[in-house]
Amino acid sequence: MKGFAGLPPQTATQVVDITNWAAHEDFPVFPVGSKPKRMLVCPVNASEPFLIPGHSYLFKTALGWQSQQVWSEVIAYRLGAMLGLPVPPCFIAMDRGTGLAGALVEFFYGYPDEAEPARFVHASDFMTRILVDKKRGRPHSLHTNLQLSRLLCKGASAVAWWAEALAFDVLIGNTDRHPDNWGFLFRTRAGRTHSVEMSPFFDNGTSLGYEIAENKLTDASSPDRLQKYVDRGTHHCGWDGDGSWSAP
């Protein structure tokens, strides 16, 4: 199986040791999101075949009841790769200095020697006037998301992107597709923007029942409990601003 960018998958014996990786010179502590993240640069002599030497990665950790999000992030990538969806590669990594394990996520722009450099802009940057609760990115609606996406991407590709994004979120039970977790890639040529495209499906850790404690998994996986869990699930981004799915 090969996923995003045609890279081979990580095997069980290939836990990435990021202890001596250099911090990114501009953003050593990544400022976006609620969980600890460090922006690191892959060494040029990296031996793992799924890593890109000289490229940037996010090292994301989660503690306490949220700790399973590390695995959710990795599993979501593997599922996305199997389905041919644009999910950034994600690998299990370890920092021996702190003793913390985490998810190592490939940055989906800024690749070395990229012919047409891309600049990423969060959807929330275009929604500042309508976001009442900026911390949670609400209200936001699929109707508004589609309008913005079609305006910037100028084509049917935005509709197809949202269809796949929603289907993927349903598959993994993602509850976190707020406007800071999707956006646009602006590509430049000769110093001028000439194309805009939807970003990959990133930040997928709030999924796959991560909130269920390990000692409660047996009870939670019984057919009855599992069905009730699924029945309670609704995508937090409704069609309208009030969260409903009543199309006009």
C-alpha cells in the first residue's frame, strides 16, 4: 500500500526517533491548534523510506484521556491512503529526550525544490466576520463552506472535495472539521498566484472513538453499545448555520 505522495507505509519496527531532529527556524512551536505541536525538519540522512529529507513535519502529542488521538491520527491516514484520499502521511514517532510518543505528520506544502510553491490559508481566515465562537470555529455550515470553496477554487472540484471529506469524516467518526481544520493552497508562478486548490484532509485525530478509555473498550464494543454510539453520531457541520441538515 502506498499513500499520499507515493511513499511506502511505516512498519511496526520503524518508529521514528525525532530526538535529534532540528526545530524549524521560524516556527519551533507550532501556534495553531489546542494540543502541543512541534515543527521539526527531517534530517537529510534520514533512513526511513517514507520520510522526505529536509522537509517539515509536525510532532503532535496528546496526554491523559486524549492520548489515543495519536493512534487515531495514524489510522486515519492509513485508511485515507487505502481509499486514495488526500490525507497527509502520519507516522508514530518517539522523543527519547522527553519520553513522549506522538504522531509525526508530513507538512502538505513547502516541499523541497517545489516547482510552484504553495501558501496555505485556513478557511477561518476568510470567515472572521461570521465566526461568533472563534475558539470552536462556529457557527459554520456546509452551505457557507461550499460557497467559499467554489468562489476560490472556481469549479466543481470543491463540491467533490466536500463530498469526499464528509464521507471520510463519517467513516472515521471525525468530530473536528471546523474552519481551522481545512483550507486552501494558493500556488504561485513568477511571484503571482495562478491557482487555488483545496487542502488535504488534515488534523483527523479527534475520531475513531478516541474518547473511550481503554479499560472500557470491551463493553463499548458490544453490538448494542456500538450501535447506540453510531446512532448518536452527527457531523458537527450542518447544512445551515444552526447546525441542521434541512436543505433550502
